[in-house]
Amino acid sequence: MRLIRLFLILSLLLLFIPACKEAHHTEDLHKEETHGEDGHKEEGHIHGQASKFVTLEKEIKESIGLKTKKIESSSVPSYMETIGEVIANSNLLVNITPVTGGKVKLIRVNLGDYVHKGDLLSIISSSDLVRAIADLQGGAQKVKIASENLRIKKELAKTGAFSGPPYETKKEELLERKTKFITARENVKAAEANFKAASAEFNRITAMEETGEFGKKPFDEAKMNFAEAESEYVRAKSILTKSEEELKRSENLYKAGIISKKELLSIQTEYENAFASVTQTKTRMDIARNIMEREESFYDKGVRDYAELQSVKAKYAEAEKEYRQALSEFQKAKTDLDIKEHQMKREETIYSNDLNSAYELQQAESSYREAQIEYDRATSVLATFGITPENAGKYTDGELPVFSPINGYILERNINTGEFIYTNTIIFKVLDSSNLWIDSEIYEKDFTKIKMGQTVNITTSAYPDEIFTGKIFYISNTFHQETRTFDIRFSFDNRKNLLKPGMTVNSRIKTDDTPGLILPSSSVLDDEGKKIIFIAVNENTYERREVEAELLRNKEYVIKKGLSPGEEVVIEGAFELRSAVSSEALKGGCQH
């Protein structure tokens, strides 16, 4: 292609010499014509410099593929210009936290590295994981032993070779299981309340962080919630005091033989319920107080920082974990109670009929169920590490790999080898930079000119010839008195990964359309910092003209000055024409 272009240029130079006189004659004619047009084109001058002409023969025009087009006025978009900053798209930004605390044994990536989904980032050595796998293995062994024992007892059941424990012993075991069940139930209620409070706080803080709505309302809500929680706590404490007095009185009555142990246990249960209620309401009150104090601090300072949001997320995760653990304990207590109630019914039948029972078989069944529950609980704990019983053997050394959940760049690396980390530690931030956001501002007078979904053209000094296209997706309702501006945000396609968070960009927002003259980029050439085009004077002669041009899109320019509607412009072959004109300049041109 270069050889062809060089050949064409040499051909032009050879033809240019005999055509020189004709070109100057044409130029003189052109100047006379422009003198008679009442100033139209100002005597063939552009910015005070004489227009230059070149004449080509038909064969050369055809060989270089020279084409012209009459340019008429068309619709040109008007833009509003702003300055903005590239930021990460929070929907494509992943904060990676470890599922367990531990010591950093290995780090495979560095800041700025590109990773694929599933790539290994680091390895955490965790004693919690070692214990969880040991519990799983121990649970599996217990299930195996209990299963074998149950098989043996079933064989013995066929022969009737059983013996049973005393009826009173079973009653006491049942009461013990009921007490444990009630305690576990109250623990679940307390943990559930704490989890709901943390969840509500998490949702509220997250929503406020996204919308930027901060102020007195959260503080007032927190004060009201604290007052309610404090009232509930005082009421629960009063009930506990009364229950405690009743328990002391009942203990004295029991020692005196006035009431039975069953009645005493019932009163003890009521006291434990009251005590659990006090614990639950105090937890709520403490949470409400902490929230109120924090909201008061936020209200006084007028700020909400990122660390606080992360703290709320960590508390939410911890509350969820505690709730699930309490729920697991409650389910175990309920299963134990169901088993004991079933056994008690059988014992009552045996006791009333003075018969030997299949207690040993029931006990074996109960042991098997308990072993299975323990194994299932260990499996659930292991699942929080992302590990199943089938692949648990790979992690007996307690080394837990951390993988990237998405394709993207390592935006932050907050750990070092040998460092001990906790579950709420953000160890990596991975950003999928295929789509980024830009934060910008518009003045009050321009507020009505923009709308959601509006197209934005983005340029930057780093890539002066590139135009990125984005769309507005956020327009703030908050007006900044100091700067008299509104915040806006738009997203753009960055799959080439050219722009980076933190870069400054210039943005142009299309507001309306105005008449103008538009040329393809092939018509507009750079010449020592100026823009030039070629105008067809007649069939074979072309004028080199300086213009003021603005890049409208990647392949088009809007001509601000130097071109009139109806003029014929070279749209293909302009480069070869410029070479001919440049050659004239180097040779000093033809002498008049």
C-alpha cells in the first residue's frame, strides 16, 4: 500500500510542473470571481493567507480515487461540556474477605494484576478449618459406630433380650431436655432479634450510602428505637425480679416438702424464661444505644465514611452467623426433646403395665440420630468454608485457598505474607473495569438540559483521538450551594481498558441540534497544527483551504469557519492533493 501511495505522489509531482501555469491562471481567475461576490470568501484568502491551488489530469484523479461531494447544511448536535473523574463501577467491584481468620501463607497476585474468575489469589492457614474438619471426621466416626450399634440392637430386639431404666430417671431426663429446649429457643429469639436489627441497619445504611441522604432523620429514628428498647428492657427486668422472688419462695417450699420437684422445676423454667427475656431486651437496648450514639456522631460531623459501612457489614455477617448457630442448637435441642418425649411415652406404657421395654433399642436409635445431627452440624460449618465432605480430605492441613470470583484487575491488596487476618478484613478488591463510572457536576442553569439515559461523549488528554460514549444514569437531587452545582454520574464501555479510576476526563453532553456543515475525517487533514480541506474550483482544479474544525465523532468533523453551504469538497484523495501542494511549497512554487 505504501508503494502504491508513493507511486501516486511521484506521479502527481511530475504532472504538477506542467500544470503550474494553468493553476496560477485559475487562481487569478478565482480571485477575480471572489472580488465580484461582495466579499464572499474574502478574495480567496483564509486567515490572511492566499489560497493554494493544484490541477490534476483526469487519469491521475481516477488513479488516486479522488472523490468530491457538495456539502449542504445538516443537523449538528450541540453539547454542554463538563469535567469529571473516572471512578470504579461499584456493581463490578468485589471486596474479597476471608471466610475464616488465619495466617496468610501465600499470595499469588500483586496490585494491578489481571485475574480470571477462579484464579488463586492467596492461601490462608486456619486453625478453625482444622477444627471443622476434625469435627466432621469425628462426627462421621460416631455415625459409623452408632449405626453398627443400632444394627446389633435390632438383632437383639428379635430375641427380646432388653432391660429398661427406672421410670423416674426418664422423667428427670425429659425435664432436663425441656429446660435445654426452652433455653435454646430463647437464644434463637435473641439471636434472631439481633440479626434482624443488624439486617435492618445494614439495609438502611447501604441505602443511605448509595443515595447520599444523610442528616437528622436517622438520628431521630435511632433515639426513638433506643427509647422503645429501653422501655422493653425495664419491663423485662421487673418481671425477672418478681420471678426471682417467686423462685426463692418456691425453693423454700420445696425444702419444706410443701411442693413437688416438678412444680419447682416449672417455676425454675419460668425464671429462666424471664432471665432470657431480660438478656434479649438488654441486647436490643445495647444495640439501639450503639446505633443512637453512632447516628448522633454522624449527625454532629455530617459525614459517613467507608470504614463505618464496612463495620455495619461485618456486624451484619457476624449476627447472621450467630443466628444460624443458635438456630442449629435449637434444632438439636428440639430433636433431643422429641426423642425424650417419645421415650417417656414408651416408658409410661412400660411402667403402667410392668413390662420390660426395648429401651436399649430406643437408646441406640437416639444415639444414631444424635450422631447424625452432630455430623450434619459439622457439615454445615464446613460449608461456610466452601468445602464439602467429599473434598474435605484436601484441606486437613487447614490451608484454605482464596479464589477470584470475577474477571478483573487487583485494585487493592491489603495483606502480606505471614500476617494474621480476621473475617471482616478486606484482603483484596477486584475490579471488572469493562464498565466504569464518571462523577461530574453541572451548573444550576444547565439542570433542565439533562435527563436520565442521555448520551455523553468522553475525551481525555491521555487519548486525544479517542471518543468514549457513555450514558447518564444518576442525577442528584441535592444542590451544592457553595459551587452552585448538581452531581451527575454516567457509565461508559471500557472493555479496551484504556481509562483508569482516578483519571480526569472532559465530557460533552448532547443538549440539542443546530444547523451546520459536517465532513468525514478523510476530508480534514492536519497541517502544522492547522486543519485544511480541498475545495473543487472546477473539474480539475482544487483549492487548499484552512478551516476551523471540531471533532464531532470518531469519523466526522463539524466545520465552524472556512466553508460555505453548496461548496464541493474532496472527501477521498485529500492526502495526495496535500502532497502536491507541499511539493510546490518546497520548490518555492511557480514564479509569476
